[in-house]
Amino acid sequence: MKLSPALISWLQVGPLALILIVFFGLPVLVVVAASFFDYDHMTVIPTFILDNYQDLFSSDVTLRLYLSSLKFAAIVWVITLLIGFFVSYFLVFHIDSLLIKIGLFLLCSVPFWTSNIIRMISWIPFLGRNGIFNQMLQDAHITSQPLEFLLFSDFAVVVAYVHLFTLFMVVPIFNSMARIDTRLIEAAKDAGASRFAIMREIVLPLSKSGIALGTIFVVTQVMGDFFVVKVMSGGQSASVVSALSNQIQQLEYPPAAASAVILVIVVVLMVAAILRIVDVRKELAS
Amino acid sequence: MQTTASGKRPWTFYVLALIFTLFVIFLYGPMTVIYILSFQGPEGGLTFPMRGVSTQWFHELVEPGRSGDIAGSFQRSMLLAAVASVLTVLICISAGLGFRRRFPGAGFVFYLVVASLVMPGIFVGLGISLGFQLMGLETDWRISGLGAQLTWTLPFGLLVMFAVIGRFNRSFEEAARDLGATAWQRTREVTLPILLPGIIGVALFGFTLSYDEFARTVLTAGTENTLPLEIWAMTTNVTSPALFAVGTVTTIISFVVIGAALGSIALIQRRRGRNVASH
């Protein structure tokens, strides 16, 4: 007996599909369903009400939280994009030896494989009131007293985000830049193009799909974060998910679910907008 | 192309090299500081100056009751990461090979993978914990925790697998077929050995992403904490360098795992290079 190719593929992909349906697809449906449920102090009551959404849309807190999250996402996106672009550009076009290129690339990637929480915490002794950065500034007589805004502020939140997520930008941009045919650049150079023109007219358009993928990663990570905002802002800033996690702690599951559903719709719209501008399938298909 | 006609590096090289160096310092600087501070003397605090050097904060980690259940959560995290890594490898190899053919439903599974990758972790955790609650089941790190982490490790593993398979030259398989190898022989003796370095990469992702996972695990681990959850609890109630000591320990574990994975990949590549050269 010979199995049909489609059946073989399904047998091979089956375990992946099964796990994602059970632990991802169904839970998403559960959250959507729960967003219409009622609740009291102890339990969730299965019914169909729109109160959770009405509360969400009638509160100004919602808008403030989204503006706060979007503000972080925008700032972090710009910074990680600039770093990601120039770091990749350096590795791809200025390092000749493949071995050194791989070595430097790994140097950038290793922190990604270590704990996010620890990497975030490591900024505390650095940015604190008596931290290293303040001591350096004072020793250099740049400031006469410690800067208070460094730790437990929006500044600290942005620093931690950039620290955690820049790699998500470097890797895809590096990948798409590495695939650019160097003969194109040689030709442009022979035709008299300046360095800047080559970067703008050739490298930038050809790394677009990498930039788009990196953007999707960074934006979704920032929009979905709650622990960086909680720890690094010292409780002064909030994000959509940090508010959501507070609701979960107070066992208010249905409102939390409604808030999660809206968040996902917003995130999906953002991703869809990015995909409309740039077709990243080329990047994934090859 | 990095040199000009005269053999000198262009000024942009130095500017970009500076940016790169600053980026690496930015990445490693703060981490290095907490490794140093974790050896803070008994009187020392959370920042410089160092008041002597001691391993007191490391001892505190293993003493029961001093800073939570670090030892227990560490064992759970290692076991969980090992299981997640093995499952990620097996499932992603199989799925990666399956995706090489077009089949009905391929698009659906692919979108499921991408959605799982970009979905905020807490959403997945909330869904799983609510689902368990509605079914009257208790959440537990061995089941709901593992499942939640797989929705994060599998998509990453599959993307790595796609990259690896994309560079795979299928004529090796065709040659094996022409020589009379069965499908199973082809997979075991041709395809998998060629893909091995990439597979080690998938294992590395599976292990480290699970070992450090927080957002999906926080609602699904049940009553017993994994290490990141324990560390998270420490950030709110421990204000001693013990917090940094746990960071040093967990980073050493990560570095050992990364080193083992990258080292074995390099070894395989070198052996291959030698074999090719000697033929």
C-alpha cells in the first residue's frame, strides 16, 4: 500500500497542528467566549453579556493605556530599527571574513538565549540613584547630583525594551541584507553611485522584508509586555497588558478576556498593515 | 567592497564599527555588572561599591526558606526545558519535512504557527488557564505549563527548520533514491545527518526559550513555580544581591547550553570540511 503525498504531509505536520490547536487555537476561543461571560467574586458565569466590552469602551483608562503602549512601541521601534539597520549593515558589508562575520553575529545573538528577566534586572544597579551611570556622571562633573529620572521611569522602560528586543530587528535585517547580490552594489559603484545613494537606493529597498519582519516582532513584543513596564517604571507607567494582568490577579477574568481580545485585534490590525506595505512571504519562503 | 581603491577603509567603516562596539557594550555591560555584584561581600548592597568579596549570596540561594524555592524551581525548569527541547526537535523536524510538499490545509497550519508566534504570551496563558478551569482541571507546569511553552518554542523551531531546509539540496535525496534507498533510509541516512547542525539549533531554541519563558507560564504553572517565576517573585521581595546571584547562576547554565550547542555545530562543520577535503 502506498500513502498519498498529501496524507504523508499531514501525518508529518499532524503533531504540530494538534498541539497548536489544543494549546493555542482552543484557548484563544476560550478567551473570546469568556469575554462575554459574567463573573462574581469566586467564579466565571457562562452567559452572554456585552458589559465587559461596554465597560472597556466607556472608560478613559483604556485609551490612556493604549496611548501609553503605542508610545512605547513607537519609540522602541525607531531606536531598534536604527540600531538593527546599522549593525546589520556593518556586519554584512564591512566585514569580509565569513568567520569573523559569524563570530560577531553570534556575539550579538548570545544574550537572546539568556533570561529576559535577568537582563532587565541588570539595569537596576546601572541606572539607580546611586548607580553606576550616576556615579560616572558625577565623577566626570557633568552633573552635581544624581539624576532621578534614570530608574523607575519611562526612560528605564525604553532602555530595557531596546536591550531585550533589538535582536529581533538585527536577525531578520541581517538575513535579508546577506542575500543582496554584491554584484548589484559593484555595478552601482561603477556607475558612480555614492555610498549613501547605494544605501538608500539598493540596500534599503532590498532589506524591506527583513525590516518588516523585525518590526512585527518588536511591536508585538512591546504591545504584549507587562513585566518590563511593571518593574522598570516602578509602577508609575502602565501598559495594556500590565493593566490586564492586574485584573487577572484580582480574578476578574471576563473583563481581562475582553481587554485581551481588543488588544489582539489591535495587534493583528497593526501586523496586517505592515504586511500590506511589505510582502514578507518572499523572506519566509526562501 | 569594504576597501577603497587605495586599500584604505572608508570613514563609514569606523563610524559603523563604533556603533557596533557601543551596541555590544550596551548588550553585555549591565549583565557583566550584575555578575560582579553577585560576589558582593556580606555587608554590601545592590550597587557598587563592593564591600569585600564573598559567595554568601550563592549560599543563600540553596538554603531553604531564605529566598523562596530556588533549588526546586531550578530542577523543574531544567526538566521542563529538556522535555520541551526534545519535543520541539521531534515535532519540528517532522513538520519541516512535511511542509516541503504542498498539501491541503498547509496555509491554515502556517497561519496558526505565525499567530502563535505574535500572540501576546499572557493571552495564551489566560486562555489555557481559563480552559482548564472550565473543564475542572488543575493547572500544572508538567501539562498546561509545557503546552503553553510549546506554543512559543514550536513556531521558533519551525522557522529555524524552514531556514535549514531551504538551504538543503534535494539532489542528495534523489541520488539516494536512485541507489535504491527506501524513504526511511533516505531520511535517516541522508536527510537528517545533513540537517543535523540546524537540528541542534532547533534544540538550542527549544531549551533556552522554555528555560526562560515567563509570560505564558505565569498563569499555567499551577502551584509550583518554574525558575523565571521564582525570580519574578524575588524582584518584588528580595532586595539583596541574592537576586544577582541567581542571575549569575542561570546565565552560566544558559552559556553552558549555548556553548555545547554551538561547539557541536562547529565540530560537525569542521569534520565535514575535512571529509570533503580528503576525498
